[in-house]
Amino acid sequence: MKNIYFYPSDIGKLGVVQEEQAITRIYFQNENIPEDLIEFETDLIKEAGQQIQEYFAGKRKDFTIPLAPNGTPFMQSVWKALIEIPYGETRSYKDVAESIENPKAVRAVGMANNRNPLPIVIPCHRVIGANGKLVGYGGGLDIKILLLDLEKKHGNI
């Protein structure tokens, strides 16, 4: 059974999805929500929602909820590398490709970053272009800027 529950945030309503004993997806308010999800706030979803609220309040840098994003082994390796980018810092797609020991996979890293099912929790917003410019974000560049500014503001927590 897949459960979803919605929480308000600084970037609009977020839908947190649980399958079995892990969080598997976070939806932005502008995304299409599958109809097979049951709206029910489980204890784990509630904990995820609380941790996301703490993040937006500048009181949390890391998430401690169990995650189970669905993706290929390559995607999984990219998402693991994203989690290792420190709060308040950024990396280029090339940096991420090198960190997973696949330096020629810059475009593939970009695609995996784009398919990240757990934005914010798996911080794909911390990945920028090699020239230092902000490039695409599933929730929109305005949200990416907001998240990066939030982390810059609260970097000393």
C-alpha cells in the first residue's frame, strides 16, 4: 500500500509518500499525483513532514528517515552522492560524476539528478553547472534559489 500526506512548506504544498517502511517520493504541488495513492498520515510520513518543516525552519541539515527511492543502480549511486554534498555547499555535475568514479557520465548524472524522486531530502538542488550557474530543477529555478539561499542563511546550524 502506498500512502501520501500533504504538508505546507515555504515552497508550496509537498506530498510525502510511504511504501512499506520507507519514504519513496516527495511531490511538489505542481506535479501530477498518481490516483493509486491513499491519503493517510502514517507515523513515518508524519516524521518526514516534521523533518522537512525543521529543514525549512533552519533547524535541520540532514534527514534521518528511511528512504527507498526507486531507480536504476546508476541513479542510486548518484542519489547517494547527492546526500553526501554538505548542507550549504554546491557541486557541479562533473564533481558528482567524479565522486561516483564515472567522470565521463556528466550527462547521465544530470538525468539521474532530474529524476530524483526525493527532492529536498536528497538534495539535488545543490548541483549546479560547471560554470557556477544554476541549471534546471524539478520544482523550478525559483525554488532551487530559495533552497540554496535558505542553506546559506542557516549554514551555521
